[in-house]
Amino acid sequence: MDWNSLKFFIAIAENGSLSAAAKVLGINHSTAFRRINAFEKEIGGRLFERLSHGYELTPTGEELLVLAQKISNSFDDMERRIIGKDIQPKGTVKITAPNNIAYRYLPRYLAEFHHLYPEIHIELLASNLEFNMSNRQADIAIRATPSPPEHLVGRQLRTIAWSVYGSEAYEHESGLPNNLEELQNHRLIGATGGMSSLPGFNWLEMNHPKQIHVRCDDLVSMSYFAESGQGLAFLPNDQQRPEIKKLFTFEPGETSNLWLLTHPDLRYVERIKLVMQHLTKSFSEENNI
């Protein structure tokens, strides 16, 4: 049995759809479609039910997944342990980071790093999605979280406070508040999707639901809606930029802890260690967070 076919099968099973699996594996949708169909033909039975909302395992698929994951874990362990012996400052390092960190901070930091270590090549995965670091979808993860996964190691880079933001366009039309009590007179930008569970947006829904003018499921989108004058945004301070004005601290937002994480088997790999050291230094010296 072809190990690559098993990898396609596991990716679809874990991600629930062909398009999501293709994105994780870095291939196009049609290639993934052909590979899983060929694999089912090789197996001699259907592994997935093709439903309108995604791919669901058949009983045969569920049985195969248990066996395939054992094989996958063995390959992952083998790869990490061999790679963990690499002491040369060269090779590829895959970094995953939230969109805003990937857009605004990492390009500057990694440009400096490239001058220091030109033989270390960076692959940046700009995403808020969780990546499987056991099978090296990513080597390093930058994540804003109160508690990082226990199977990863790393360090907290810094704590980020939240503030209320507005724009000149909004100020010309409605003025700007000076504190939380004055929010009742203003249009607000709320959250939807996964963002809704954050403390600040819970507070917003409880205290000012009728003033929410628009909702977004992404902090970067909220900042641009605020820039266009559609309302006031509630954002962590890593989102601040010249086009929006920080008005006052938003204490119900609590704080975000920014972490730099990797798998324990990879922390002593020279190229990964060097990238982590450089990012730690860069974030500690950053004045715009």
C-alpha cells in the first residue's frame, strides 16, 4: 500500500472535506479528488460518504483510520528524531502565525533573519487554524492563547492588552467616546463565528447588543471596518496602525498572551532554534504592540 495514499486518506478524515485536506497537503482540489478515488479503488470499497456538508467515514474507513494513524505516528516520530539531530544552520523552517502577525510583523523580522542566515529558508503559513505539529505541517507556531497545548513547548513572548479603536471618518460623523460609559451613544463592531467566544465580545453582546452595526469573524476585518467609519472596534493592541486611533483601554477584553511554540523533538534543531531565538528577540523589542 502506498504511504502517500494513506496520507491523503488521513488528511481528509481529519479535516472533513476534500478542499480542507488539499489545503493542508499543499495540493490542488482535483489532485486530491483523483488520489482518494484511486485509493478507494485499490482498497476495493468506499472509505467516505460524499455528503453535501463534507466527507464522512464509512465503517470501513473508520477501521482503516485507526490503523493508518498508528502508522502515521510511527513515521512522524521517526522523522522528528532524525531531523532533531540536525546541527547545521540551513534548511527549511515552516512557521504558522495569525494573519495580522504574519502581515505586519514577521516580514520585517524575517528580512533581518535572512541577512544573518541566508541558507535557512522560511515557509510562512498565515492562518488562525490549528496545524498538526506532530507531523510537521508546521515547525513553529505563533499563537495568541491563554493556555498553549500541553504537547508543545516554547515561551510566552508578551501580553497584549485590548483597546477601543475609531477612525477619522467615524469621528467626523459621530465624534469619539472617552470611556466605556459613553459607548451607549455609538455604533459598534461585534463578532461572529469563533470570535464570539472571546471575553470582550461576550461583554459587548451582554451590554450593547442593539448598537452592534456589523459583525466580523476576523480581527483584521474589524480594524478595516473601523477605518471605513462603520463603527468602533474592540481589538488587541497588535492590531493598531495609523489609519485607526486608539481611544482607551478595553478592560473587558482582558489580555491576549502571545506564544512561540514548537514540538519537543524539534526544539534543539539548529535552524529552528535560531529562528525561535530571533523571533523572541524581535517581539521583545517591538514598540508597536
